[in-house]
Amino acid sequence: MTPQPFPAPEDLTICFAHVAYQLETIFARRQSGLAGSAPAGQQRIQFFQAWTPEDLAARLPEADVLLVSGFWQNELLDAAPRLRFIQSIGAGVDQFDLDALRQRGIRLATASGVNSNAVSEHAMALILAFTRHIHTGRDRQQSRAWRGMIGDLSLREDELGGKTLLIIGLGKIGSRLAKLARAFDMRVLATKRNPATAAGPADAVHLPEELPALLPQADFVALACPLTPATEKVIDAEAFARMKESAYLINVARGGCVDEPAMLTALRSGAIAGAGIDHFWEEPLPQDAPFWDLENVLITPHTGGETCMYEENLIDILLENLDRLWRGETELQNQVV
């Protein structure tokens, strides 16, 4: 399809579609000039927010630009005659039909990196919680039970210095997690498809094929990779069998990166010490899911990427990409299509 000129600012309408993020409010403030970074003419842009999937379906025909993630359904393309650019609110794009977008000349970019600080800090918080028993302290607080001192060294709180963290995926999130872990004097190993491009301060970076040999070395295994055919169930029964019984799994990637039945077996049998999980196969996690009842599991409800800075960081990417589109550039920040 021959690309058409991107609409000028005065002809542009943006739809923000999210159940909670205050994108409309932040964009209004930014284009008012309070942030001092609005491009010339941006005050003429029209915009609105769809707070529900029903709102989005009803008003999508008005939009030239769409910021969306969870609300997206590929059937919406038939109701989007003006749509020229989708700025995904998240880093994943598996919900989009990329071929259909190409055929219609609709550009797509992700929000990769928008919450790298938040996710890496969330992973570090889970690691610290297990090491310092923060989660069990909170559990006892509910029953007002003061725990006595522990003589059994295998059950006592520990320190991170000298422990080994294995990071699967050394992108922006994994690289910052490596930096945080090194600040706690941890040894950091990592896997990356192209180790030569590693930017983080890991002690050693290996190819994904070397993962089986790395797992027995790790005290913590942190997933910070995208969900792809190569990373689907990258932590499976065989991987759990290779991990130390004292090791913890930290998943701030995607639920599909872990074989959940194998993880449940490993947690119940003591094959690993515990797991901090921010993503599951099914979300919200059903009330009858067995993971709720496991004392060696820390569950957070897909909030690893949540931050008060999310909207600001996302609008930064949007404005950069709008500027590139107005200039007729072919490459976008975090471009997919």
C-alpha cells in the first residue's frame, strides 16, 4: 500500500485508550506548554480518551493516532478508516496483526523501555523480600505474631553479597537489574541473543543455548525477556531440575516464559526455594489457582511495570514519534511496522 502523507498537527486526532492511565490529562498538560517541550503547532491537536473497550469501538473512527494495549482487538481495524499510527502502551505486540497493519499502511511502535526502571526495581524488590524474609514478616503481622530468633541457618535471613543472579534477557530491564544487583555485590550472569551488544554491567554474558549450564550456578534466576517462540516455556521442568534447591525464580517477563505446571511441581516438592511471580498464564489469576496458597511464592498482580512516571515516559515516546512522522522519517522509536 502506498503510504499517504501523515496528517498535519491541525488535522490530527489522537485517541488514548486505557482503563486507568491518565494519558489524556498528561498530554493536555504537556501540550499546554507547562513542560516546555511541545512541538510548534501541537496545541492544535485534537485528542480524547476511551476508558472502556466500548468507548474505543465507538470513537475509533475519529482517530488518526491510537495509544492502546489491552483494549486492542484486530477486528477494530475495520472501524478505523483514518488510523495511521498506533503507539502501543506496552512493550508487547502479540495482540496486533502485523501483516494487516502493513497492508493498511498503519505504523506501529512499542513502549519498550518506558518502565525499565520500574520493572528492574520490582525484580530487585522481590529478590530482597525473599532474602530478608519481608513477605513472611508481613504474613505474621496480620496475626500479630512476633517471631523468635532462628537457629537453623537454612531458615534464617541472608545477605546478597556473593550470591549469583542469572538474568535471562539483557535488554533495558535486564541491564538495569544487573546494575542494581552489582550494587549489592552480587555476581551477575546473563543470557542474550547477541552478547556483543550487551550494555549492562553483567560479569559474564552468554548465548541462550548456554542456559542449561548456567542454571546450577544461580541463587536467583530472573526472567527479563520478551515472550517469543524462543523464550516460550524457557523455564520448564528440565530447567527447574537444574536449579539449586535453595534458588528462587523471579518472573517480571511474561507468564508464558515459564511452564506453570512444572513450576507448581517444583515449588511444592522443594526443587526450588520459591518464586516471585508478576505474570501468569491467565490474568487475573483465578481465585482457585493453587499458587495463592503456597507460602514460598510472592505474587504481584502484573504490577511490575506500574509507576507514577508511566504516562510521562509514554508521552515522551509519542511526541518523538509524532515529530518523526511529521518530518517524513521512515524510522520510529521502538518501531515494529
